[in-house]
Amino acid sequence: MDHSNSILTKSVQEQLHKIKRADILIGIPSYGDSETINHVISTAGAGIARFYPGLKGVIVNSYGARPGDRTTHEAAQAAVVPFGIDKIVAHYTGISGKGSAFRMIFEIADRLGARIVMTLDADLKSIKPTWIKLLADPVYKLSYGFVTPYYLRHKHDGTITNSIVYPLTRALYGRRVRQPIGGEFCFSGALAKIYAHQQVWSTDIARFGIDVWMTTTAITEGFRLAQASMGVKLHDDKDPASDLAPMFKQVTGTCFKLMGENEVRWKAITGSNHIFTYGAKRRWREPPGRTERPRKLVEHFKAGFRTHQAFLKHYLSPANFQALTNIASAGEDVFHFPEELWARVVYDFAVAYNFSGEDPEMVVGLLTPVYYGRTASFILEVQGMSDIMVESLIEGQALLYEDNKSYLIKRWNEAKKLMEKGT
């Protein structure tokens, strides 16, 4: 690897020189995770020692710190790992974001020639040593190139995944990757090398777009995909009406950008296929969760629609804009945002992102309040449903994305033709 553009500090490079190589490397990006990072690092170390005692293990905490906050760094430094496993705790450089932290992990994995590379979220509360085996075995023993988690999640958790990233990835690329932005991944050293050499770090991929970029790249580069049955995922809760807005824009924007880059591939795909799931099928139990109040989301949706309806009219098909107008004027007691309409609205925005000539970041930002509306409707729809029933509902929505792919292609081709004519 050409090290002239290395983002590693001299101190980290000296550590790598001493470590020399790695068979399995686990990277943990963190930012303000002082209460959980110690547990995640020590559990990862226990998993390597228990299930892969013959392999050289390295754990990398690539962290960002809030001004004046050293608690996360200190907690990571204090984490104890088994003898023979090396630990690197280093501050990443570049744009503040998860992807920048991953960039450091990819470069370290490439330099050490790691055969198996894994990433874990730093805010995990339910991680167990067995998770390391579940994620790594398909790469180590079965020659899969990229492994995603398959979690049992509370029906109000993972709204970005459920409403847009999973169904969109499935419809576009034909692979039913249930958690494309699951946070926990395992992949081959060959794929890590591809990631390390990409020049994407000035985009939203350097932030929350990293997970879906990794998944999409693995698919489009032809790596064998699997998912690992991980059980229940518990981590820090996020409020859909506040905490998730930047994440939604960055993840969705990355999805739309990748559509432009991979147009030839996804246009040729029809339908979708299951992917291999490693590990025993977990007995479904209700993961602990919270009660969501959709009123705040409905208010955000209606306010956003009123403010931006001129833009929305420009981006949406006439039928979709009229349907959205009707929803925005409906009373809260009868609020309903149909699944199929949502799929078509997402497709309209994907086309606008790539061909409207407007600032792409602004375009995807205007989808955010519409997403709040669909999320509010989903919360109302699933009241009283068990999580397993909700999962069936999510699968049905994903199928609607597939069924409407011809609509996407038609709108895409029309917009592309207009852009090429300069009109």
C-alpha cells in the first residue's frame, strides 16, 4: 500500500511496526461512548481468545472526542484484553464522523495484512463473546466476503433501516440484506483493502453513510454475502424526531448517490434473493423497547410540508404530490401515510437527487419531514402488534419497493433524458 497519504499518526505507525501482522482485527469506532466502550473492547477480546486462540488478534478503537472530553479515551485505555491480543487506541483524523473512524481501521487492517476484519458499534449493551464467532466464522470457515448482522429489534427501533435502507437496497441490488446499516460487520482482508483505497472521505461516507456504502460496495464488487443470527441488539436509544435527522440525511443521501454510480447494475436486476444466514435461528422474544408518541412526528411532517410544498411539487409526480397534500391536511385522528406511496416518494426523491440540478444535500433534507410522516404512520399502524407481526409488515413494504421498481426506472430515464437535453 502507498503510505504517502496515510492518516495514521507516528505513534500508531510505531505500534503497527511492533505488532507486524494480524489474522483477525476488530475495529470499534467511538464518540462519547465512555459508559460502554470498555465493555465492548473487553468482550471483543474475550471472543477472540475463546474462539480463535490460534489467530493473532488486534483490537482498534478509533475514536473522536468532544472538546475537553477524555473519558471515552480513558475508558478504552483501561479496557483489559487477554494476553497475546494487541490493543490500539487512537484519535482519527478528518471529517468528524463514523466513516472517518472506519477509514483509520481500514488502513490499519490493510497494513497488518488482516485476513478477517470486523467492526462493532461502541454503544452496544447486549454484546457477548459469541457475537465474535457468529460474525467471523462465515469469513474464516466458509469463505464469505461480507457478513451483516441479523438482529431481533424492537418494532420502534431501526426506523431508517426498516423504511428506506433495507427495502431500497433489496429492490435495487436484489439481495435481502436485512440490516445493511447494522453497525456490526465482518469482511475479508481483500474487501478491507478495497475500502482502504477508496477516495470518498470528503463525502457523507465519512459520516453515517459508511455502513450502507460498505454493504453496497460488497454487493457491487461481487463478494459473497451472508448474515449472522445475533439475537437481540440493545444499544443507546435515539429519538426519531431529533437524534436521527442528520443520520437520515447522510444515509439516504449516500444511497441516492450510489444509485447514480451503479445505475447499470441495479437497472438490470429484477426481484430479490435470500442470503445465507449463519447461526441457529433465534427464538423470537420481545426485545425491550420504548413507547413512541407519533404526534411530534406528525407536527414535523405537516410543518415541513407547508414550508417546502413548492419544492415538493417540483420533485414529486403530480399524483404523489396530491396524495401527500391530502395527508398533510388530514386530521391527526385519521392520519395515514400508505406504504406504496412512501416507496414512490422515495423513488421520486432519488431521481431529484441525481437529476434536478438542485443541491443534493438540500434535496435529501426536504425528504426528512416526509420520512417523519411515514414513521408516524408506521407507529400508528403497529400499535398492538407483536414484533414478529411487524416484521411481516416490513417485508410487505420491501416487496412494494420491488413492485414499483419499474416506476423508478421510468422516472429515472425521463429525468436523465431531460438533463442530457439541458432542459
